[in-house]
Amino acid sequence: MDQAAGFSPAASAGNGAFSSPWQTESMNSTAYNGFTGAQGASGSDAGFMPNLGNGKAPWFNSKRFLGAMACAVVIAVILAFIVVAAADHSDSVAALQATSDDIDAQIESNGDVTVNELVTIQMRERDSGPYHQLYRTIKLDSAFATDVSDVSVTRILADSSTTYTRQNFVSPSLTSASWDSRYAGHWYLYDETNNTDYIPVSDAVPVTAPNGFPQRKQLEFGWNIPETESGTMTFRLTYTLRNLATEYSDVSETFWELIAADESMPIKKLTATVRLPQGANTSNTWAWLHTEAKSSNHRDSDGTLHFEIDNLQTSDYVDVVALTDDSMMSGVARTSTDARKDYRISTETAKEKEWHSQQVAQANRNVVFVLFFALTGLALVVWSIVGAFKSYRNSQPWLATGYWRDPPAMSPGAAAYMNNVIDSTKDPQQCALSGTLLSLASKHCLLLVPGPARWYEGIDVAHTDPAQYHSYIEGVASANGKPGWQRKSVTTTVCLLVNPVHGDDISAYNLCDSEAQLLRVFALVADKLGTPVFDMNQMCELWGSWSDGVEEMESFRAKCATEFSELNATNSQGAWHTAPMIVSIFYLLMLHIAWQISELITLWPLVCCAFLLVVVSGCFSFVYGKSRGITPNGQRWAEQVQGFKQYLLDFSNFKDRGVSDLVLWDRYLVYAASFGISKEVLQQLYLAEPNLQDPSWVDSHLSSSLMYWDAATRARNTSLIADPSVTSVMSTGGLDGFTDSLNTSLNDVQSSFTTALGALQSHQSGGHYSGSGGSFSGGGFGGGGGGGGGGGFGGR
């Protein structure tokens, strides 16, 4: 900011006198380095309590803390809901799943395996329509099971059961609407390899030697159910797998694949009991369970095998390998003269050791994973929380108690930005616009009057005392008091008194750059509309088609930001505010990737907890902390802003304030607007000066003040106006509560300008939507799919 503009950030603070255009009147107050202390019980200014906090700023703000905690709690609840919903969805995403599968099998002495299976299947509603068939696939192989026989299906109800009978396979898609009466309640065996119904014994594959060329068939053992949209049904299936075992010279081997990988619906819980031939015990039998799912197993003294498996997914498999001494077997169809016991034991032992080694290595990785991400997450949580309080403290002035009577030695725009660093509850751009506009009015560059411009037709607003036409405007407001009018009239009229675009000399007004630029904007609007008297609604209508005006307004924003930056008052709090957020995002990405790569499904609760804690602490830090802090040099600027703001908010406590301070009130209102506290300050001024209730006093003392319209209307509403309709119209029309009307008008201007600026920038860049670019945004799209099925359980 140059000295010609009248702004001197480097003004001395030693004597409380700042050479700036914002202190043109005598402050008429006792000062201590520009600082006045908190008042005593009498309210006098006799005592000084200058307190700079010993270089320490407050780290705790209860209102901010509660807001941050509320945000963190909301985020936590939302995330917890998403996690729970995702967990439920992952469990129930399949339209078909077996909630339980209880198998009781007997390995016979001739190598057959008889199976008694109790399965409960849950069917969820699906887009493709109701269910008609459920099935279990069975693989026949000349080297393993060669046939299936003794088949039965029974539906188990709560207090009864229904036995199904055999029927040839019928595709539900080819049948009529009489499915339930003609086909439900029957089972079938279908040869999928040859596309024909399967007949046990006659259609069996031949038994071959263990090393012979195998022949294979895929069977579908299915049963027709009544047409069902959704529901749960329980069935008992019995069948015999013929010739599953192979007899070697020393032992007989039964290798049974209960569930094939990628060939079954999910099974929530599988429980199995496999009984061995008579004479078996733990010393003459050997057995192994193959599955990568979570399982537990044990055996009885007679060799009977028991195992349980939870949450079998479609990719899981279950195999049982059992060796029995040949002395227990007789009549086995498939035989070999080779020895098998040592080979199988050594092979299974090697597999078990390898799996155990993999599990140990996985466990070690899990420990490293948990320790690393737990400690890192804890460090991030501590960093985020400490950073929140530290960055907030760094954004606060060292001033602990006390007041600063004089307006801060900076432009209204810079004051709005400085206040935003301390208290970011207001929009700094909106406050900068409000404060700068009022500053132009207080320096008599323009006039601000309530209501739309049409109210002032025929009035020389620029050269007429407003006290002379106040009653006339009341009449206009009353005449326009009809439904729908009130909201439309909430605007403010501007009367331009000096036009720099036309070459008017503005040097005498002692304007800073941002004030001069905003005055230029209003001058350009006046030229565009062809009149120096216009309202904010008319100004808003220009933004959509007036790109030059939008750019001029953006230049005003830039000058406010420049004036603030020239104070050298703030620095980045990246290490305490931004960095924890960035590192937390990177941490969450790494956590997700590590979890996916390591397939640590069993650790998902810990992963979710770490994710939740880091996100919640990050949200708390983001809301409570501040991205900008106050530099040591900026502390004196912050002290001025905070001290003066507190002075305005407590103005009515000062007993020696009076008419002599009226000349300062306009400047007070300028900075009150910059701080976003106009309503509160006006209330303090009314409390401090009882004469504001007297209309004649207001007309004689405040006719040239920013307060006039608000004060005059308040006084007349309480003493002169008896008609309630007039009072109502004036309240909503911008007379009573002129500040509200002005703020509403400026909000409309700001909103319209922002919208226009976005459209202008889009047009200038020549941009159009080109997709998310991989950023995961913009909505979903099709093109994926695929898959297949078969094996295990299924349905259609």
C-alpha cells in the first residue's frame, strides 16, 4: 500500500498515534500504547489493565471445541453406520446362501461314502424373478466317485416334513404358470456333461486304476421348490457316492472334495462328521482337512472326524483325505498294488508344514502391520489433536483482557481478513465488502438510503437532508405495503457523490486502494445504468452479462487481500493444521492398500477402528484448528482488531461515552461491519445513548450519519407511527433495521458476483466437463460384469 493512498502499516505503535485514513478524527481517549485496559466496576477509564498474555495466546475456545466435537461425532456416527452397513452388505450380498450345512457321512468298508446332509438355504428377492429350483452339483470321476445312488430329498418344516419324488429335469424358463402343481415337490439328477437325465448304475463312469485315463461327468442333483420370491427352506439330502475310496497295498485312501472352489454359493457355517469303517481307531487311521477358510477339527477315539468351518465364500474349498488300514476294507472296486501310506503322510506333512510356515509368516506380518499402523495412527491422532489446539492458539492475539479504543490502523478490507484469522465464523470477503462500502459512505463518497431506487424518484438525494424527506419515504413504504412487496423491497439504494470514472479528483477523500477500487466499481455501475442513483437489485442484475464489471469486482477482492498481506501479520500453520490432514489421507490410503494386498480380512475390526480414529481426529483438527497463524509482527495488528472489537461489543459499559463521541460512531460502524458484528454494535450504541429514542434529537444530530435511517426509524416507530401496518412495512422494507437491509443487499450482490465470476472463468478457460479423470467423481457408469458358477450349492 503506498503512502499516497493514506495507509501506513508501519505506523509507530509507541505513542498510540497511527497515520492512516481511518483515524482522521480526534479519538478523544486516554491511551497506553494505543491500548486501553478493561474497565473497573465504575465503568470509568481511570484504571489501565494492559495485558499481552506474556506472549501466550489462549489455546482453548469452548464454542469452537463443542463445534469441532459435534462435527467429529457426526462423522464418527456416519462412518460407523457405513462400516456396519458394509459389513452387513458383505454378508448378504449373495441372493442365495446356505445359512447352515450339517453333513453326517459314513465311509463304508467297500469304499462308498453315504451322505446325510441337512442344509438350510436363504433366498433373497432378485431382479430375475422367483426361485424354482435348488441344486447340489456332484462330480463323477473314474479315479474317485464313479456313481451316485440312493438319492432322496425331504423338505423339513417346523412340525412336519415332505418327501420329494423323482422327476425328469425341467427348465423353469420353459414351463407354464402351473409350476407348483406339476413340478414342485420333485427331485432330479441331470447329467450336465451329456445334457440328459442321469440314471444311476447304467450311466456311471467306469472304475479305472489310480493312474489310468479318467472319465468325468458333472451331475446336477436338484429339487423343484414352489415358486418363491424370497424365504428360507431346509432340506435333508441323502445320497451315496460310489467307489470313492481306492485300496492300496497298505491302506485305503478316501479323497473327498465336499466343496469345490468357485463352484458354490456362500455357506455361513458348515459342520461335518465323517465316520470311518468298523474297527477304526486313532492308531490305524489318518486324516487331513484341506480348506483355507477359518476352521476347527478334532477326532474321536474310534477315528470319527469332526470339523466346523465358518463363512465359506464362493472361492473357498473343503477337502477331506482319510487313510484307513486295509484290514477294515473289503470289496473295494478300485485297487492298486502300490504302497500309499508313507507317500500320503509325507505329502500331507509337507503341505501342512508349508501352510503352517505361511501362517506363521502371515501372523508375523499381521503383528508388524498392526504395530506399524497402530503406532502411526496413534501418532497421527496425537499430532492432529495437538496441532488443532496449537494452530488455534497461534491464530489468537496475545491480548488476554482489555480494550483498544481506536479503530485499527488498517483498511476495512484488511480488518475483515485479520478478524477472520482470529474468528473464522464470518465470510471475510462479505465483511470486507460491507466494511469498505460503509467506509465510502462515512467519507461522503456516496450515500446509502433504504429501499429501492424508485422510492426516491423526484428527490435530489445528493443535496437534500434526509431528515427532510424521511416522512415522505415512510409514506411510500406504507403505500407499497401489500402482500409480496416486503421481501422485494429489502434492498439499499446508492447515491454516488463522486465519480472517479468521469475524472473527479478523489485524492481529498484519503482512500486506500480497496476503497478506491470499490468506488470505481460503483461508478462503473452508475455509468452502465445511466444514473448515479440505483439500488443493489439493479446492480445484481448486471453481473450475469457484464464481464468487465465482474473483473473490476474481483480486482477489489484482490486489493483487500493485498492490503492484508502487506501487514505481514500471518503465516501458514501447515505443520500443525494442513500437514496432519495430508499425512492422514496418505495413511488411510496406505492402510487400505496394505489391507487389500495382505488380505488381512480377520483384522478388519482393527482396520476400521484405526480408520475411524484417524478420520475423526482429522475432522476435529480441521474444524478446531486454523490454517493461518499470527506472526510476532502481526500480534500488534491482532491486538488492535481484537481489542477494538471487544471495545465495541462492551461499548455501553463505558459511562463517559456521550454526544462528543458521535463523530466516531460512523467509523465504529465501518469496522463493526468488517468484523461482522453490526447488529451487536448498534445495540450497544442505543444502550449508551438514550437520546436515540428522540426523533428530533436524531434529526438534528445524526442526519449525516450512517446511523440516521436506522435510528430515525426506531425513534419514530416508538413515538410517532400508530398504524401497525406502516410499522410492519417499515420493519420489513428496510427502514427499521437498515443494517439488516444493507446486509441482505450485499449478500445478494456477493452471491450474484460469485455466480457470474464462476461462469466467466469457465468461459475464459474454454472448459467443458470431460469426465472425472479417474478422480472417482461425477457418478457411475456401466461396462463391467462377467462370472460363472457350478459346483456346491446353487439355485435358479
